[in-house]
Amino acid sequence: MRVYFPVLNALGLIIMIFGLLMAFPLVVSFILDDGATEAYDMAILATFLPGALLWALTRGARRDLRVPDGFLMVAATWTVVPIFGGLPLMFYLPQLSFTDAYFEAASGLTTTGGTVLTGLDGMAISIHLWRTFMHWVGGMGVIVLMVAILPLLGIGGRQIFKAEAPGPMKESSLTPRIAETAKGLWTVYLLLTIACGLGLYLAGLPPWEALIHAFSITGLGGFSSKDASLGFFNSVPVELVTMLFALLAGFNYATHYLAFARRSLVPYAQDPEIPWFLAVLAVSIVCLTVYLLPFNAHEDVAQTLRYVAFHAISLATSLGLATYDYTAWPMFAQLWILFLCSFAACSGSTGGGIKMMRAIILYKQTYREVIRSLHPNAVAPVRLGGVPVSDNVLHAVLAFSFMYMVTNVVLTLVLSASGLDIISAFSAVVACLNNTGPGLGAVGPAANYQGLNDFQIWVLSFTMILGRLEIFTLLVVMTPVFWRR
């Protein structure tokens, strides 16, 4: 058991720091006197004290974390922290069960945005702030945040960062030191959040609403302070600002960082994912607008384009905010925008799904196999940004894609066997695995996950965490060979 003490020690520290993060909504609640102050008082104590006890009991075994420790640390953090993230909600809403509170917190931290709560319009501002603040912290990754702090306390963070960070950042750092990388990414993330908040405020949102939705948008989460989501405001300027920053949050943050560090737009031009990302969205918006016109889904072309563009971008980036119940569209249009969340967001972004980089590699690998079928001796390497993709990367992408499809099928069958209709079951798994939020049917944008039973809620909580950690991080920890050490 002592072999896991260094991981438990780091976990205790993370729980303590997470408890301290609750001071932010506590201060807001105290200033606004919104009735949630006592809930935060109890939640902070119930979070900080267990974390401090765990840290104190294991502090004698601290050491730098190895590769297996990194996987265990990430898996443990993302499964344990939602327990504490749901405490303010449970204390504020006594009728909320532990199962629903865990789902809500997991949805917040994994930036999924699916909710079991109703009556959002009448809830305390600080509760909304906490829900979307969890989006913001989870968006870049709570582990990446801690990796800038843990080295100062004698706990190495590189293995944690590599297990948590998506896409190409797993292989290399943007700066020589991992803490500098984490700080650089968070600096860009903070600046983007501030710009988004100011944009929403100038577009007409009240200050607190602008801040709440800025956390949600830059984290690509999807929680809102309104039951009708962003549709409550019915504002074209607000929707335009949301689409702009959702697109920016859907880019690779490594590209944002390099552009910021060099004070140049060249890194955006050199990013091989961005043209594909924008092209997929442009084609989807044009095609769906043209497709919906004969159905008279909306009053005119402009209104059709408005709703299609917003929801295509919202779901493709895995943001999940809605301005309209798109389940009123024909099923073809519903499925199209739902499938966008499976692959459109760029690697290294706060979005979910298999990421655009993997989708490009899969497409090019498929094209290469077609060429080889016609010309068996042809040399046709898969290139990304002009650079050949190694066989190791190809194999990893193929393995991940296979597991992604298997996970979708298996979990859909599990939910279907539990009594959920097939459309709701399938779309719920797709929405949660891709960290998007709203699905179709019983879990569409006009409804939420409140009508699901406890078993289905736990399955989808697991699905959200599985998707946030890109399947293999949890899969590694769940294999018997991992524990034979």
C-alpha cells in the first residue's frame, strides 16, 4: 500500500487546493448575500479537512511521480474531486441526491455541461458561478493548474502533465520547464476569458451573467444560469461573441501560446488543424441551412442561418450552449450537428471528442490504403503539416479510434438495456463521451438529464470522465497489469 502513498499525498494536496478554490464563490455569495454562504462554509471545511488529513498522513512518502503514478494521479483526481465539487450544490439544495450532485460536478469539471438541475433562473448567483468556475478550472485541466504549483512543494509534475494534457502536448513541452508551460497556457487561457467576459458585457449581458458565461464558453462547458440556456437572452450580439470565443477555445492552446509569445499570427497559419476545423464548420453551416429551408423550420434564410451557425459551432466545439430546441429539426439535421462534436475540436483545446488531428490522420491513412490497393508498391507516407506521421502515432490513433467506437456502442447498449430509448441512449453517450452536454430525445436542449434513473446517471458520469481523459488514461488504470508492481 505504501507504494501509492506519493500519489495519495499529491491527491490530498489537490483536494486541499480545490477546497480553497471555493473561497471565490464564497466571497461573491457574502457580498451579494444570495443565501448560499453557509453552503460554501460547510463545503470548504468538508473538502479541506479530508485533503489535509490525507496529505499529512502520507507526507513522509513524498517523491517524484513516475509514469504509472501519473496515470493513477490523473484517474484518481478526476474521479474523486467531483465528490467535493458537488458539496456546495448538496448543501444549497438539500433535495439534491449525492448521485445527482456527483453528476453535476463531474459535468462541470469535465466541461460536459449536461445538468440535472431545473429552476436555474431562481438560484443564487454564486451557485451558477461555482458551476461554471468548475468548467473553467476543468477546461484547461485541474492537473495542469496544479502542475505549476506542485513542483514548488517538492512534487514533480511532468508525468501528471503528460497523462492529462491532450494531443501533441503529450510529447513535448512548449517551454523547457513543465511549470513554465502550464503557467504560459493558463496565462493565455485567462486573457481569453477576460476578453470573452468583456465581449459579452459589451454585447448586453449584465456583469455577473457575462462572467458566468465567459467561464462556460472559454472552458467549452455549456452550463448556463438560465433554464433556456443562452436562448433566454435572445440576442444576436451575444450569440456572435459566443461563437467567436467558442471557435477560439476550439483551437489548440499551444497555437494560442506560440502566437502570444511571438506576437505573431504565423502560428495560426502553420497549424494544420485550423483549416480543416473551419472548413468542416463552414460546409456544415451552409449545407444544413440549405437543407432546412424547404422544411420552413424558421421564418427566413437569415434566421435559419443564425440558428444553424450557432448550434453547429456550439456542438462542434463541444460547448453545448443552446438558443433553440434543435430537436424540432428533421432527424438528419439533428444527427449532423450531434456528430460534429465527435471530431471537430482541435487537439490541445478545451473541446472533446477524438479531435480534428486524429480525424485528419484517419482520413489520410484511409486514402493511403486506397492508393496502396491500386498501386501496392507505391510509397505514400501520411503527412501532417508537411511532416511524415510515424507508424507509432498511426497505431495509437487507430487504437484510440477503435476504443472510441467500442465505448460508444457498449455504453449505448448498457443504457438501452436499462430502459432508455435508443435515440436518447445513443445521443446521451455521444454527448457525454465528447463532453458536449445536450443530446437528443429525452436529453435534448429543451430537457436535461433529470429524468434518468440513478444507474443511468452513474453510467453517464463515468462516460464523461472517460471522455475527458480520452479513454486510455482510465483504461490503463483499470487493467490488472497496472497493479502488478
